Amino acid sequence: MSLWDVLGTFAYTQAMAFLESLLYLLGLVVLSFILPLKWMRRRFVVQGAVLAFIVSIASMLTVYFSDLIPIWTRRELLQWMVELLIVSIIISFFLSRSQKAEKIISQLVDKMAILAVLYLLIDFFSIVVIFWRNIG
């Protein structure tokens, strides 16, 4: 593979990750409009970060144990999603009761903002590479 091919492969994976992030953010925004005001809108960043962490851990565990899990049926996938939702609600409930935990998560998210800006910059260049490869 040439360097241009490697860069193209990297650009496509980054663009896909960016699309996933946008879909996740869209889901959180829709959730914040549906749920009562005090559940999501006042602590949007903290609740969103906790939900992202929970979903990430669940996804990693699913991939790690993928040889133990046969191909899931729709019912099994739905059951897994409901269990994930229940765990998310329980953790969010306990988090809303702890100002200290909320403050720690908020500080952590503030520190990660620099990485998010770097990630957006990489995504921008990835999209430019994809356009360049497809147009040129």
C-alpha cells in the first residue's frame, strides 16, 4: 500500500467515526428535548459523557466476548439494549444525587475538550482527503 492509500483508509475510518459521533450527539439532543428539563438539559454535558462511557464499555465488552456470543437474534439484541438502558438510567439517577461526582465528571470533560478539538481537526482533514480522492 502506498502512503496515499494508507491516508485514504485512515480518512474513511475517521469520517465514519465522525458520523457516529454526530449521530450520538443528535440522539442526545433529541433525548434532551423529550425528557423533562431537569433530567438532561441542565446537566447535558455530564449526562452525555456518562452515557457515552456506558455505551463504550458495553461495546468493548461485546467485542471482547464476541466468540462467546453467537450471532444475536433481534430479540436478544433488543434485550441487550433494554438492559443497557436500565443500567444507564440507574447510573444517571445516582449521578444526579452526587454533586461531587458531577463536578469530577465535568472537570474531566473540560480537560478532554482539547482532545475533542484535535479530533475535529483530524476529521476535517479526513473529509478533505475523501473529497480529494473522489473528485481528483
